[in-house]
Amino acid sequence: MKKTHLIILGLLAIVCSSCYSYKVYPKEYRKLENDDLKRSAYVMRDTLKKELEILASSKLFEIISDSTRADLKIKLYPIE
């Protein structure tokens, strides 16, 4: 009886710990591309050059200088 319990416990441990087929590794994220339309964004506090460069390099938004034509407004805060 104890031997059966140990075998079942061992099989459960193996089954529960082998979820590697569901993991997405960072190198797979490099292959992803954003096919959605870019929304236009007006950036407030655009004097923060480092933060603005990070936002621009993400290529999530089309950064525009006219706040009346923007779909959304983004306020930048300094990175500490």
C-alpha cells in the first residue's frame, strides 16, 4: 500500500513540474511584431529626453506635436 502511494506521489510530482511546453522564452518575444494600428499620442513633458527616447523606441505610438489631433495624451515622469 505504501509503495503504491509513493509511486502515485512520484508521478504527480513529475506531471506537475513538467510545464516547460507552456513557457515562452524571451528569445521568442523577439520574433513578435505589433500588427495593430499605431495610435497617435501627444507627449506632455517632452523635455525628458531619456524617457521620450524609451517611449519612441517602443514603437507603440505615433508621437505627434499637436495635442488636438492626438488620440491620447501621455505624461512622462523622470526615471529615478
